[in-house]
Amino acid sequence: MEKASELYSGKAKSVYASEDPDRLVLLFRDDTSAFDGEKTAKLARKGMVNNRFNAFIMQTLESAGVPTHFEALLSDNESLVKRLDMLPIECVVRNITAGSICRRLGVAEGMELEVPTFELFLKNDALHDPMINDYHIRAFGWATDEEVVRMKELTFAVNDVLKRLFADAGLLLVDYKLEFGRFEGRIVLGDEFTPDGCRLWDAGTRKKLDKDRFRQGLGDVVEAYEEVATRLGVRLD
Ligand code: ADP
Ligand code: UDP
């Protein structure tokens, strides 16, 4: 499948039209960014690692009954996906405290939560992705009540599948962000699931193996992503 015109270039991926109007090509670039685009860098191999990692996770989720946009790996850096009408909403689940919840609630990093939390953010870099709730979504018409219920249900279903998958590889799934869109009238998981959009710690040492290595200047960013991929059995050439 040939990719045609570029439709959108985001901070880490570019989106192209394909021969099929209902399918897109996602190109995973080596670019990385943090703090809503304030800190950026190019990290060799990251695009390839994330493309293959994402394909593995999306296929795992699809097999577990979570509808995803993923269709096929096209090359090292490209995947074919369903063209979704994306909702401007980020769904975040946390199992362990880290990142913004520590700043917002003044809690220490690394607390195991009694039950996972579910949070909603508006996808808007200029506003630094403000936290919202289901009333804002309803009031501004960003999604219907049924869609919010479905996104929440799917986001927790992802937690059940991936917590176990990562635990079997000696990893803690600390938190993650998901984006959904509409396809033929139903809610489908879009975007990506990679160490760029989740936190993963080694279960024994709690070493960070995700994008916090970039955010916090810890080094060996792509090496950490590759370690996670290797532990899961993701093929990287
Ligand atoms: P950002 O836009 O946050 O900088 P990326 O660099 O990852 O992020 O860009 C990818 C863009 O593609 C995002 O805006 C995302 O919402 C969008 N996207 C991801 N999957 C799909 C899809 N299946 N259909 C349409 N758009 C998608
Ligand atoms: N996240 C993301 N994109 C965003 C915001 C958050 O992928 O625009 C992910 C982030 O990597 C982490 C989870 O969502 O795994 C929770 O992020 P948090 O709210 O703690 O914000 P952060 O401090 O990471 O900016």
C-alpha cells in the first residue's frame, strides 16, 4: 500500500492518506518531545522500536476483545490503521502514583493505589492538556455519554490485559494514556501504546523504562524501550 499525501504531522508521528479512504498510514518518527513540545530531540531507532512495539500491543489487545485501529505493519516505521474520527480526549489510568498526580495532589511517587484511577484530559498542547470530567465533555459536545462510558470500559479492559502482560515480563504498568476515535459508529482505540505514552518500571528495582528517562534526562531512552520490547518478545531487527 503506497502512502499518498501527508495529512498531519504531530510531535512523534506523521499521518498519511492511503489508497483506501478508510485507512491511514502512521509513520513513527525518531522525534521525541516532552512538556507539551517544549523539550524535543531525535533518538535513533525510536520510530522503528515504537512502531513494532505498538503493533505487538495493539494485536494483543485486539485478541483480548479491545477494538483497535491497527491493521498491519507496512515497514520498519509505518503501520496501516483505520482512519478514525479522533476524539480530543486523553484517557489516563494509574495503578501507581507518578507524574502529574504527584504534583496535583502532593503525593509521593511510587504509591500503589488501592484501586486504579481514571482521569480525562483535553488534548490541547497550548492549554497543557487540562484535566476535564464527563460534564465538560457533555457540555462542549466532545463526545456522547455513551462514548465516554465505552472509553472508560475499554481503558480499564486494557489495564486488565496489559498489567498481566507486563507483570509476566517483570514490569510494573504504572500508568498510561489512551486516545480513542469513531469508526463506523463505534469507539475504537487509536493512536499508539508505547513507552512514550505509559510508565513502565522494572518490578524488582523500579528502574524507569519509559519516556520519563527522556523527561528527566536519565539517558539510555531507546535502550530502555528496547529492553521492554525484548522482554515482551517483540521482534526488533
Ligand atoms: P500529537 O498530535 O499529540 O503531536 P503524534 O505525533 O503522535 O501526536 O501524532 C499522531 C496524530 O495522529 C495524533 O493527533 C492522533 O490523534 C492522530 N491519530 C492517531 N491514530 C489515528 C487514526 N487511526 N485515525 C486518525 N488519526 C489518528
Ligand atoms: N501522557 C501522554 N501524553 C500526554 C500526557 C500524558 O502520553 O500528553 C501519558 C504519560 O506518559 C503517562 C500518563 O499519560 O504515562 C500520565 O501522564 P501524567 O498525567 O502523569 O502527565 P506527565 O507528568 O507525564 O506530563
